[in-house]
Amino acid sequence: MKHRITVTRRDFLKGTTGLIMTMGLGASIPSEVKAEDRSRVVLIRHQKVLGLDGKIDMNILQSMLDEAVQTLLNEKDPLKAWQRLFKKSDIVGIKSNAWRYLPTPEEMEQAIRSRLLDIGIPEGSLAVDDRGVLNNPVFQKSTALINVRPVRTHHWAGVGTCIKNYIMFVPTPSAYHGDACSDLGKIWTFPLVRDKTRLNILVALTPQFYGRGSNSFDRRYLWPYKGLIVGFDPVSVSAVGAELLRIKRISFFGEDRELDVQPIHIAVADKKYRLGISDLSRIEIIKLGWMDQVLLA
């Protein structure tokens, strides 16, 4: 039986009273971005990243990703910024998302790979995968992870987030579907991923802001937001993504129309598993680029 859990906006926004832990941030994250009481997330948009035919402009997408990483690290040069996150000796798994209706774009995967190759990480030390991560030798030996997926509503979790994206790191993902996927944060404590994630990216080029039912996909609820949400804290990135979809539902329907479940796994990842900050009042959203209908304050 499916469990419906209701959580108020106040419940969702309450943050942990403890300090943000460095779990998931990676050993090479500079100390200045490990704030104890606040988190930084970059929202970057570009009006021309999508053509009229919906095709992604690879050069623009690469520049968006670079600018986001540079901004997070206060670094002027893109390669120097990436070099502060990864070493040439790193073995890097890029955890993508292969949901057939709205997958991580290949252009996004390539933009990440290109920068890792540019800073000297060998081709054989890189892999992009989703459902095969448990059997992928690069992921098994990984010293670092990049977490990238589209943001969308989700039948079991309320919202498909960076936290949700690691469900394929367990042999039985369905075991985490109960109680609105509230225990997804536990996966981040397992040895295969613990302390390895250097960067979290929610692709918000064409988010799906509403849907009901298992594997629900409806083009009426996609919109060309043309953005990326990037940060070191998976909880904060996820919270910003969830808030973006909520505001869009209000704009579209005139109300925050009910989902199958509420995305309580974000707050649980904060309060129970201490993975980061879910309280939006403690998240600094740095907005870059195209500001038309940005929605987020």
C-alpha cells in the first residue's frame, strides 16, 4: 500500500540545528565553501541554450557549467576551478539519470567529461552511468563522484532530486520507495558513495513541474526554464530544485497542486542524516544569466 505523507511548508523549510557536515562534499572542496550555518547554490540560466527545435547548444551549456563552478569557488579561470575540485589521479564516476522520458542530456554528460579530460584525468578513469553503477568498475574504484540529473516531479519521492539520484547505488532500489522515499539520505552514508561527491547538478533546462502516477510524463508540464542548479551540498541543491517546481505549480495552476507525495526526503536528509542544509532561509541562491521569469527570489 502506498503511504501518503503530508508535510507543511513550515515543516519542509525547518533546518537542522546542528552544523552542516562535510559528508558528500569531497576532500578537495576548499574550506571557504564549507560554511557551518549557510550553503551556496548557483542558479544559472541562458536564453539561447535551447534552440527553437529544443536542441541544446553545447558551447553555451559548457559555459554555463563552467561559470557555475567558477562562481562557487570564486575562481576566474574555469580550468583552475575544476582543478580545485579534482586531481589528475582521481577516478571519477559521473552519476547520470537514464529515465527515458527526461534523461540527463548527453550534452550535459559531455560537458562534464570534457572538463575532467581537460584537467588531465585519463579517459579510463572516467565513467558515466546510472542503472549499472553497482557493476561499473570505475564506480567501484571511484575516488570522486559527480551527481547530475534533471529535476522533475516524482511518483515515489515527490521530486526527483540529487539525493534521489543515488538510489541506484543499492541493489534493491524499491526498498527505499516507502514513506515517500524518506530514507534516501541513508544511501549517502554507504562506503561506495560516502564523502566522494564533489559536485551536484540539477539540470533545469526543461523541468517537469507536475505529474501524478508511476512514471508519469506529460509534456504540458514541461517548460523551457533553460537553467542549471549547481552546488556542493546535495540537500541545498535539492531544496532549491523542489522550491522551483513548487513556485511554477502555483504560477501555472494558481495553487500548489497536490503531488502523489511531498518531497520530505530532502528535510530528512538534513535533519536525520546531516547531509546538508534544507532550510531555504539558510541557502544563498546566486542567480546568474537570464532573469526573465526566474521565479526564485
